[in-house]
Amino acid sequence: MMEELKEEYIINKVGGRFKLSTLIQKRLVALNAGSRPLVNIASENKMEIVLEEIKQDKIHLDMSNEVRITGEGDGGQFFDDFGGDL
């Protein structure tokens, strides 16, 4: 799992190590606050869920470094840091 963080493709996919770290942290907070996973995987490990969401292009950071769900509404669904819809 942690090896995936070192792989250049996932770092480049989100725009760098800082953005990857920010995206993971914010999405983990949302999942811990009760947000539902956006992928179906055979794991309860939240880090694995977040990494799979990134790999499947389910989530991304917007221009203000907020987590958005890809493909929902106009530009994606927005979550605050606690997993609630805004």
C-alpha cells in the first residue's frame, strides 16, 4: 500500500506530492466522519480506499485544494473537511 505512494504515476496524477498528501488527508477525514467510499474494494482499510478512489479518478483537488468527486454536477461534488456536503 505505502509503496503506491512512491510510484510516480499516482504522484503525477494529482499534481505532486503536496497535493497527494493533501488529498489523502482530507479524504481520510471525510471517510472517518462517515462519508461513503466511492469504490467497491474488498478492504476496510481507509488508506487503500482513498488510493483506489484516486487511481479510478473518483476524487481530485480543486483549485482551492478542496476535495471534489469527479463527474458530479458542475465540477464535482464538494465536501468540507468533515465529510459533509456544502
